[in-house]
Amino acid sequence: MSAGPVVGIVLVSHSAAVAESVAELARGLAAGGAVAPVAPAGGTVDGGLGTSAELVLAAAASVDRGAGVALLTDLGSSVLTVKALLEDEELPAGSRLVDAPFLEGAVAAVVAASAGAPLDAVAAAAAEAYDYRKA
């Protein structure tokens, strides 16, 4: 990872356990050097299933290192929550909702960000995960 600003990654899921597990897997697969900052934002503030704008905002602030924040979501209200926060300009400058599969996109985004890629390249790497085929 470069010594300058680095893209941060936020993983927004309806489940805290899912967001934390995907973050752990992505960090582990990107290991071998410094790993870009990754924060899970899963579930509700009280620990239930759902999406919390408060948790998303806290996660984004925690990973913001000045090169933008890529936000990956699982489905439904997590997408709507991030879109609303972006529209209301509540997220750090340079934040972007990335259209990518949650798990594969997260791994690709963390690997790219850890290599020092700029936000456009991180988002592209995550989106390319749609093309990964298993058969």
C-alpha cells in the first residue's frame, strides 16, 4: 500500500455478523503487506437485522484516509440507506456506492485499495467481480 492517502472500504449488510465476516475474509485475502482500512456496518444499532445510517456514517468516518470511501452493500435497504446518505452529502467527500457483488466485490476492492489504487480503480475492480464465473 502506498504511503499517501488510501481508499477506505465500508461493507454495509443487514447483518452485523455477515458484514464482519466479509470484512475479515477480505482483509485476510488481501494480506501480504499493509491492508486498506475496512469497516463493517451491519445490522441495526441495537444488534438486530436491518440497516443503520448511524453505523454506516461511523464506519465511513473510521476508514476515510483522504482518497475516498467505497461503500459496498448487500441488498434492499442497505442500498437505499447509502444512496440517501450520499444524496444528503453526509458521507465523507469522495464516498461512492459501488455496484458490485457483496463478497467477491469486497475482496476485489480491498485488494485494489491495499495496492494503492485510486477510487475509480477500486470501484472498477469490485464491479468486475460480476464477471467471475464458477463453472
